[in-house]
Amino acid sequence: KLEFLDKDGIPSWPRYVYEVWEGTPGCEGYGSTQNLTIAEPELECDDMIMNGNMEKGTYGWSHNNNGENPDKGYLEALPGIGIDGSMALGYYNRNTKYTGVSQDLDTRCFHENL
């Protein structure tokens, strides 16, 4: 049985999980989907998009520019520029079609029992 614990030791579920099970190792006693159970605590879904209203500036938002080089793109919170004077998100120095704004969705919101 596997479970995720937060910093206080309380069972929790990560906001983002990317599960990858690789090939069978050359040893005995390894974990697999056949012999492990992942214990899910009671799930809560507050916001599928972290800081979707931009109240915390760029917190939760990122850009994929292959590093932290601002010449290859950066984000900036723009107070009052959004709809009806709300916060907006600006992305500057985008130089290829493969770069842009990104957000990891809260996987706790994608659950059949919610």
C-alpha cells in the first residue's frame, strides 16, 4: 500500500501526478500495478486551475522557454488590464510557436467520485 503524505504527515493527494510504470526490472520483489495499491484520501477540488483569477500574480503559471532566460519569454501580472478591470497575464518575448503559457491542472479535480 502506498500513500502520499503532506509535510505534516497527513494523507494527501498531489496536485499533479504523472504516473509512469517502466519495464520489468531484473530482480524480485519489485512494485507494479499488480501488487501495489495507492491509497487515495478524501479528495478535495478547490480550483482546477491554480490562481486562475490571477489574485496572486503569476503564482501557479509558468512558461516553457527552455530555461529562465527572459530573452526567450517571461510572464508578468498586469493589474487592471483584464476583463472589467481584473488582473491579466502578459507573456513577453515569445519567439517560437512551441513556447507559451502553461498551467498544471489539479489532478484531484479529475476523479470519478467528485
